[in-house]
Amino acid sequence: MELNIKNKVAVVTGAANGIGRIISIQLAKEGVRLALWDKDEQGLITLTKDIIENGGEAHYSICDVSVEKQVELSLAKAIEIYFTVDILVANAGIAHFSKIVEMDVQKWDEVFAVNTRGVFICAKKIAPIMIGNRSGRIIIASSFAAIIPSVSSAAYAASKSGVVSITRVLSSELGPYNITVNAYAPGMIPTDMSNIQNLSEERKEAMLNTLSIREWGKAEDIASLVIFLASSQARYITGTLIDTSGGKFSVQFQSLARE
């Protein structure tokens, strides 16, 4: 299958750790040139070094995606080096979990600032470049929480639901320029944010029992989807949220299939 993404230029936000790191590494293996954005400078340094040592091309910018000026400066650096941007992977995200009546207003605002405002700012600044090229791919991290939220996840789930609406509207606004916009909804993937690895064995078993494919997802599973959506093979897919959760809650009682 011809992906036709070699030598394309991608901005990956939240690149330094977790799923963003693996997405960046896998894109580099496909020959994509990378602009890596994150607030974690040491993580960015390590990732950039790893990519370059393995024959890839990458540079990094310290960037808080919720701050418009930082996005502008990071984008200017990417344009100075690569002259264009073909792919935006808006992966940066944070989470604060609390019941609504106990939620600190500042923490609520922080979640929306990164998860929703950050997507808006990055898309607003990068889309005009793609419009000029009359081509592009925008791929946005949502969450399974946007499909079914959990107790204490109101801020996170609402922010990721907002991302889905941004995706749908942006896909329509940018469709005339041959730009696709899609979101992905990871399920249960052990990362520092999900904290799955630190849960009790009983809780882990209960969570696994909600899945059709009864195993934890991997960051590589998300990276594979991102690579496909970035490719020419996905030219007719746009405005959608793709569930990458291993069939979480595809039926009410998953465990019956294993009895």
C-alpha cells in the first residue's frame, strides 16, 4: 500500500511522552519530517535525538498549545526549517479528574485550555498554510470519554467532546481545499495520564471485561491509525471520530462472549 507521506512535514503536539512520542517515532520511520511541540523540554530533546540517530529528520519547539504566541513562534520555526506543513497531529492533552461539585474552576479551565483551545489555536494557525497548498491532513486526539464519559471526568470528557465538534465543522470548512480533518478516540492504553498500570488487579480485570479485544491498547495502535489518516489512502475519510478502543462497550456484557 502506497502511503505517499515520505518527506511530508508534520507538526505533532504533545510529542514528548506517551502516545505522542510513539506517533512521532512511527511517522519518522515512514520518512515524515517532524516539528515536535511540547512543554517538556527534556522529553523533546531525548525524542529528537532518538529520531535523528535512527535516520529521521526532526526539530523541537517548547510550546504550550494554549498560548497563541507560543504556537505562532513554534510554527514560524517549522516554516523556517521546512517551508510548509502538510500534517497536523493535535495530540496534546491533559486531564484533571474530580466530581463536578468538587472540581476546582482553575483546573476545569486548564483542561479546556489545552484540550480544546489548543486544538483551535493550532488548527487556526496551520490551516491557512494547507489552504495555500490546497492539501493537508489534520488529525486530532479526542477520547473514548467523548463517547461515554465516566464519573469524575466531566472536564476531560466535555473538552474532548468539544474536539469532536471542532473536527466536524473544520472538515466542512476545509474540505473545498482538499484538506481532511479527523479525530481519534483511544480507549484504555497504559500511559502516565491513564494511570492504568497503578490500578488494583481487580479494577484492571473489570476494565478488561468491557473490551471485545480483551487486552490493553498500545500507543502503536494509535500511531498506525494516524499514519493511515495522514496518507493518500485516507483521502475520502473526513469529519469523523474513529473509535480505537478495542471494542469498548460494543455490547452491554462483553464477558458473555467468553463464557
